[in-house]
Amino acid sequence: MVENMGIVIKSNIRKVIMELDKENSISSVAEEVGLALDKKVEDILVNAIERAKANKRRTIQARDL
């Protein structure tokens, strides 16, 4: 994982979860959620980079995700 990259903005995680939780059953978000989200996003981007390279492109497109 890239150190100190901070892809996911921590201050937005709780806001987004509250918007998605229609039943309002979640009241808090653990610190580790941000770290896990960063890791998942990084993995997705690494795979997208590889896919773009495999297709001889220098631009990552939505379909690479």
C-alpha cells in the first residue's frame, strides 16, 4: 500500500454511510474503516493500471475499474 496516500477522505466516510443507511441503524464508524477503504481503492486502481497497460493505453478509463 502506498504510504500516506489517503485516497479516501476520512471526514466523508461517516457522511456517506449515514446517507446510505436508510434505516439509520449505524451510529458510528471505526477508524479502521478508512484504512480498509484506502486499501480496497488502491487495489482497484492497481488492477485498472494493469488493465490499461495490457490494452496498450496510457489512460485509465471507467471500464478498467
